[in-house]
Amino acid sequence: MKQVLFLFLFNWLCFLACGQQFIFPSSDNWQHVKEGQLVSFKLTTSEATVPHYSIEVTDAKGISFDSIGNFSWTPSYDLVDRIEKQKEVVVYFQADWKDGKKIRKAVSFQVSHQNRSPLVEELPTFYVKQTSFNQYQISSDYISDQDGDPIVYKAIPSQLPEGANLTSQGLLIWTPSRNQFNSLKKNPLFIEFIVQDQPEKAETIGKVKIAPTQLDLPPEILLVPSDSILSIKEDERINFKIYISDPNGDENVSSTGFICSDSRVPKFSLVENTSVQSEFTWSPGYSFVEEVEKEKIIELIFFALDKSANRVQRRVRVKVIDTENLEEKDKHLHTKYVNALTSAKSLIDLLDKNHEMLTKLYKQAKKGKKNRAILNASLGATTGLAPVALSNDPTTYKAVSAIGGTTVLTLGTLEATEVIGKSKNDILEKLKVNVEIRNQLQLEGDSFARKYSLKSARRDKAFDVDRDKLLPILNNQKLVNLELDASKPAYKKYSNAELKKTFADFSEE
């Protein structure tokens, strides 16, 4: 403000002193110019005589002014800072006459910053590989802004191929599919994008060419899962999906295979579905690892070759852990499970038959005291004692003593079961023992069948303990008193349905 006031006072004083004045352009705002904008005019004075013109300027370049008053100036783009936005440039105009008169006037030009669009040069070609992750960074060596403004990149969606992406930092990312890659072989792709400066947002269109790689590259292998170290049990199975891709095109793939450090892994474990897709499936089996080894480590090498004999391979280390054969173990445990319940059912059936027999005997014993009697005879009064000859033959003569008199005969009833056959009390005792053992065996058998109906339950250590609990019942010492039929077989084979009829929770698996 002080500078403007000073110029005004200086010009006014010069006018008063000389009486002469400069004649500048009459248009409005002629002193307001932009960077890169041409300012030109013809300077004259109010005096008829043409003076000698000159200027003085200290903070601007490129001003052209001749001695007859022709002024021309195009402010350079670097005159005003992009942050400052506007700058004042003072030019001192002076006119000198031969008679010694002179006038001098200071003119203040207001120069505004003029933003320029970014510059985009021809970019290098973006070479891509098939079905591979490709990235291309647009280099600042080819993109620039003359004003030093920050630059951002904007994608034109209609220009981007499917799956491609351009970040605001100029990183172009694309994984071309097989079809897209084959299309590139026939016709290279040109992608247009926008280069925008900030904050003015002036834009310039850039273009990049995308073409298939020109290098003869080896194939690539993708394993799913991608683990390079595995640990499995003998009864487990490993399965790999193998995907082959060639940066130069799928038709360049020649063969796929694997090599194993153990020859027991069969070659047919690898199945080739297509030239670029295979599957590896293998299960060691329970005999693969010796019991003394506990574990065994093998190495699998999957490889792929292209038509130029370029080779790529992936190594996988597999640790096989010795494993108990659960299938055989479950069969063995189920046999023990069935045998225990079979023995229990066999004895239950025998006790049921014995119970029927004892019941019949008991009924017969109860009927015996009513239908049976004893004939009782006793001597009455004796009248004489004399010898009696048994034969008249003198050679075989024998004589015995004979008693004469009366005899009393008594017919009465008694408890026959206490005299004839078995005691009723013995039968009752046997029935009690029979029922006691039978109920106890049924209870324990039901509990055993229910508790170990699942395979996982039979694998528990308690299985043998609970199975042994049936033995005291099966070998109960009181069974001897029941006088069971010894001719019956000790072990009888039952069907699953028969076992399930006796033990409802019996499992066939």
C-alpha cells in the first residue's frame, strides 16, 4: 500500500513539474495480465514532439520496449508461484526530449498465475504374462507438470480391460486370462488414462500400449493347497490340485509330472485332466511306516516343461506318521463286544429255560402232599410162639419160629415231598438264585450294550474293564447249585436281531 501511494505521489509531482504526461491504453484492466498472456501497446505522450523512450524494471524478464514507445511483454509461467497466485511487477517508463525535458511514470502490472496441463510423453510398452500378476508403474520420467503441481492418475473405465485396475499413483495392475492373452497376441491393446494436476484439475490424456511378453519364459506351477511341508497319518490322504500356466501361452506347455523319493508312491497318483491342470491323490496305508520308525519323511517334486525345455518345479516334504489301524481295531473290539453279549444272552436263555423247569417242579411238589399217602402196619396182642416147618422133605427140613396173634393196619396221609423226591424249599431256593443271576446279568448286559454302542466308546480303556465285569456273573459260583444242563454248548452264535431282542441298545457296527 505504501508502494502504491509512493508511485502516485511520484507521478503527480512529475506532472506538476513538467506539464507533460504519458498516454497509456484506455481499456479497462489493461494492467492485469496472466502468465503466458501477451501485453503490447504503443506508448505516447501529450507533447507533439516525439521523445526518446526508455524503461526500468528490476523484477521481470522478457519485456521488449524500443525507443519510439513500442511495448511488448509475455510474462513467463514461472514468474508467479502457484501458491502465491498473484504478483505485482513495477515498470518505470521515461521519456526524454532534446531540450532537456523529461517525464517518468511508474506502472504496476498485476500478474496472475496461469495453470498449465500436465505433459505426457510416449510411454514404454507394458509387456504382460499370461495368468500372472503383472504391474506397470507409470514413470515420472514421462509424465510431468510444468507448474510443479501434484499429479494424480484417473482411469477411464471404458478403456480398461476386464480385471485391470489403475491406481491414483499411476500403478497399472492386470492379470490377463488365457483368452485375453491370446487376444493380445493378435492385436495389442492401447489403454487411455487421465493425468490430472492438483488443485486446478487440469487434465491431459495419456496412452499406454499393452502387448504379450516377448521373452521365452518357463511355465509356472500353482499347487492348491500351497503348503510345502505336510504332516499326515498313515490312514489320511493328501490331495493337490496342480495348475500350470505359461507366460507365453498355454499351448507352449509340453508335459507335467512328479518325482518321489520313495518308489512306493505310484505314478498313477497323478492324473492329468488337461495339459494345464492335474490332480495328485495319495494315501500311504498302514504298512507304509515300520513300527520301529514311528515316522517317515518323503519328498515330492512336481514339475512342468515347455516346448523350449524350460523347466519349473515345486517341492513338497511329506511326513508320514505311524498310525494305529483303527478299522481293524474297531472290528476286533466289535467282536469282543458281540462275544461278551453273546455269552450273556446264552446264559440268560439257559436260565430262562431252567426257570421254567424249576417252576414246573415246584408246582408238582405242591400237589404231592394232597395226592400221596403211606400204609402203616403195627402188631397187636401176641397169642403164641411155635416152630413152623417150611418143607415136609426130611432131607431139606427147615423150621422157623412163628408168632401168632392179632395185627392192626393203619392207612393215613403224610407230607409226601418231605419223604419222596426233592424238597419244596430247595426248589424255591434255586428259583431265587436263578432269578437273581438272570436279573443281574440282564442289567449289566443292557448297560454294557448301551455304553459301548459307538465305535469311539469301545476304543476307550474302560471297555475291557467293563467287559471283565460280566465275567463274575457268567461264572457265578451259585450256578453249580442250579444243576444246569452241562450238555448245552458254552458258546452259541446269535444273529444281530436276536441280540438286539435281548439287549435293546445293541449296535451292529
